[in-house]
Amino acid sequence: MAIDLKRPVAPAPLWAVIASGLLTLVGLGIAIYMTIVHFVGKQALICNATGAIDCWKVTTSPQSYVFHIPVAILGLGYFIVGLAINSPWAWKSQDARIHIARIVYAVMGIGFVLWLVAAELLIIKALCLWCTGVHLVTFALFIVTMLSVPAMLSGATED
């Protein structure tokens, strides 16, 4: 399906604007906390360390870095971009490229989450509850985006 970039974009559903904004703020809060933990250390971490639930094991594993960048910082960057792309002003834009970028952003986010969950389960063999929170927020943002943006681009949305 080709998207006509010159065609008017349907208004964003109010629920999507509100949900994406709130989810982005929650994700940003967790990402800020995890970035602080990364630099301050274990004493700032509030998490169980019992067997399958071990945030410290997850956040200090080799998989907690991608291209020598801590995943916590990548998450922080993701949600900072999310503040812009999920702002009410971005949702009101008639520029289809912004809404396409929101889809790309959501797909990239959920793709990275799937890799991180696989790493936790198959390589690290432990889960981080804070990371799981970010994963759930990212999944919810993906769902909000996929339920609203394609309809906006096709011109068929309901509020």
C-alpha cells in the first residue's frame, strides 16, 4: 500500500494522543532511573535479587551494552525522542512523514525489546523488573501506534 504524502492526514484519536503521552512519560521516568543506577551503582537499585529476578545481573551483563553504549542510555534517548514524536503537536501534524516516523519508531522499539527479552531469558537467564516495565511500555506504545496511525494515514479514524 503506497502512502500519498500530499493527502491530508485524518485527525488523531484523542485516546492515542493521551495514551502515547502518558506511556512515554512513564518510559522516560524508568529510563532516567535506570541511567542513574548505571552511573551510581547497585546502592541505587531497588529490585529483588532472587534467582530468576535479578536486576543487577541483567543491568551489568555484557548484553546491557550495545556498541559500547549502555542500554539504559539508549532507552533514555528512545524516550526523549518519544517526547517529541508523541507530543500533541506531532499528533496534530498534517505531515504524513511524522506519522510514518512514529510507526518506524514503534517498530524499532519493539524489535529492540524482543532482542532484550531474548537476551534476558536465553543468555543472562534472569529478568529485570525495571527493564520489564520499559518493555511493557514500549509494547503498549507499539499497540497504540499500530491501532491509530495507519488509519490516520488512510484518512479513516474515529475518536
